[in-house]
Amino acid sequence: MSDITDLSFSELKKALQEKSLSSTEITLAFLERIESLNPELNTFITVTRDEAMRSAKNADTAISRGTATAYTGLPIAHKDLFCTDGVLTTCGSKILSNFVAPYDAHVVSRCKAAGLVSLGKLNMDEFAMGSSNENSYFGPVRNPWDTDRVPGGSSGGSAAAVAAKLTPLATGTDTGGSIRQPAAFTGTSGIKPTYGRVSRFGMIAYASSLDQGGLIAHTAEDLAHGLGLIAGHDSRDSTSAERSVPDYTEVLNGSLKGKVIGLPKQFFDDRLNNSMRDAMDMVLEVFKSLGASVVEISLDHVAEAIPAYYVIAPAEASSNLSRFDGVRFGYRADKPTNLLDLYERSRGEGFGSEVKRRILIGTYALSEGYYDAYYKKAQQIRRLIRDDFNHALASCDLIFGPTTPSTAFVIGEKISDPVSMYLEDIYTVATNMAGLPGGSFQAPMISGLPTGYQLTGPAFGESIILNAAHQIQMATDWHRLNPENF
Ligand code: GLN
């Protein structure tokens, strides 16, 4: 038998059900692996060892008494922007580096209620702003495939922890690509659900109209199990959708015969490099061999997605982040001379430079006289993008493309060039602008590094995405490849 930590979430679930492993054994195996490998990878900010061992013990008791749920005793770890009652919740920032949340985020409480064992809190770009996980106050996360390279961001800790088998399942959030891009860079599977599918209650806000919680794991099947747990209506989030949650695992085996895959011509133009194009072609061949057909579609306004996103997201961030003032929670500057000095120095010392850049851009875009020229215009573009997607999805079941323009880049390579960093999200942000579900799944490797393909579906069409990705994973081995040293 392979090591416990080699098993996927679904395989661990089976082992618990068959009683070939206990939750205590599983939890201990992951905690030991975290202890030995986290110093090198820096994926966890906090490891909740004692609490994890306690919940594992309770899980084993529940299993032996027959009171367990289907998921009791399985491990998970949370991106450090999900509030966790009594546990440090930093959002990757100095300004929250001493913040112990007084309640659980909706996602966290759903996982607890299902009996999942939380291993700890995962590193991330500060306030989820970034595409490389280099913006964390707690230092960069390293990609297990090549530790000189970034794991992607902002859910870089989540993706690298899954890739290095420090947890079989991790939560993440995706505002412009932060689940899908790191999944692509680390050879993992990630799903960003439809806006409103997963409650944002207790999820520290970056850009509220775009933020959406989701998951990273080894397979689409694992994501289907996890999504069923965290999706669903929550009255504490006014944008939470009042729709029932399907059993995402039930549809995984559906045939792809007759399914239509749309290829946006804007994603496959001459800016896409040859090796990435070849990798995508190989995935498309598998789709075709499973009976799907491929059609060209057009997303006419997708080129405007990045500029519009980088007005809307910072505008919302500048407003959301005004609550961090050194008074109510988090970091407070030493010996303030008056109230203004307290605000200015707490924020000046507490926020990192990328966060400050976003606050400046956002405040500018929202200021009187500029609002119509920037923010309003960006919202108009957003509507056009949404219409493009809905129009395209009338003639296909799923939209296909690369998740990222290239494979994982070297740490430090883009950090001093924000625009080239922002362009990392060129294929992912439009999905958020349209509020649609998107997933990234393992594609063929390029020069020893993972790549991902992206599927975007109709609103609340997560099961269509997971079904398609699962079928591809049943027919290929790309999701089974492991980083050599991990
Ligand atoms: N890289 C994008 C940004 O920095 C997206 C981040 C995200 O999805 N949270 O805003």
C-alpha cells in the first residue's frame, strides 16, 4: 500500500469507510509530513496540531459508534482568510498578524459540522492580492515542482500544500484566478464556483462582487465531494444563492458524447505560445476521443477584462480595507500621538506595498470626477463580458482554454513589474467578471512543469465542469504525476 499521504481525499474516504485506516492515523501522517516539509515550502502559516488530533480522536469515536457523516475524520486545511474561531487568521498580512478570529466562516463551520479535521491555515498573498504568493507578510510559498519557482497566487499555500501532499483538500478563494492559476502551476485540480454558490460569510473580503470560495485537491472527484460540503444558501451573506445543492459526485460518470466544447478564438491567437498550444491540443484530443465536439466561439470583449478588473477589484478593495484602522482589531502602531497618527501609521506599517498600490488605485478610481470615467466604465465592460459568455454558452456546454499563459515562473522574476504580474490572469479574470463557475485541471507537463486547462460553465453548472474533468482524468494520467522530491 502507498503511504497514507499519497492517497487522495476520495481514497482516504474509502479507507475510513472500510476501516482500513483511522482518522487518528491519517491526521498524524499529514501532521508529520507538514512538520518535515513545511519549513522548506512555507505553505502553512499556522498548524493546529492539538486541535487536529482532538478532532481526529472524536471522529474515530463517532465512526465506531455509528454516528459519523460520510466525511467524518477526513483532513482539510483552510486558506488563511477564512475566519477560524479561536485560531490565528492573518490574511497573509502584518495588519492581521495577531488577529484571532472570534467565529468561524460559513465554509469552516460547514466543514466542522461534517466532521472534517482541520490541519491548519494556509499561506496566501496579502489580502488575496497577487498571482505568485510573493506578497505574503509570512514570506513566499515555494512550488514543490521546483522550489525556485512560485506556486501561483493568491491561494498559493493551498495549491502547494495539496501538490506536496501536506493535505488532500484545501479551501481557496478566487477573485480573478486565485484558485485556478495556482492549481495550474502546481499540477492540482481547482474549482471556483458560481458567484453566490458558496457563502462569503467570515471570508475576509478583497473585492466583494468578485470573491468566491472554492477548493483545491488532486482530482475532480475530490472537488465534487468537497463542493457538496461547502456550497449552499447562507442567510448571513446577502449574495448567497437560494438554490439547492446537487450531489456533485452523482454526475461524474456521465458520458461526454455529444457535448460541445467552445474554444474562444481570443484565447488561441498567436499570443499563445507553442508549447502551451500543444498541451491544450492534447487535452482536446481526449475530449474528442470521448465523443465531445469542438467549436470555435468568440468572447469579443475579453481583451478588456484585465483593465476593467484592475479598476473594479482595487475600487472594492479600497473600500473593504478601510475597516483596518488599528482601532478595532489587528496591528496597532506604537505610541500614537493622536487619532490621525494612529490611523496613518497603523495602516502605513501594517499593509504591504501591493495592498497599498491597490488602495491608491481604487481610491483614485472612486473619487469624484473620476468615478464615471473609470469605475462606471469598467462596470459597463463587465456587463459586455458577461453577455459574451452567456451568448457563447448558448452554443456550447463548456468553454475551454489554457488556465495560464505559461508554466510557473521563478521567484522574483515578476515582482517588480506589476503589469506583467497582472497579465498572469489574462485567461482567468473574465470568468469572475461574468460570475460564472470555472475549474482548472491538470494538462500535459511542459519541460517538467505542470500546466492546466480551464473549463468555464454556465451559472450553477459546476457539475458539468466536474463531470467533464473527471472523464478526462479517467482517460489520462496527468493528474497522477507527482513532484520528484515530494
Ligand atoms: N491575481 C489577481 C489579483 O491580484 C487575482 C487574485 C485573486 O483571485 N484573489 O487581484
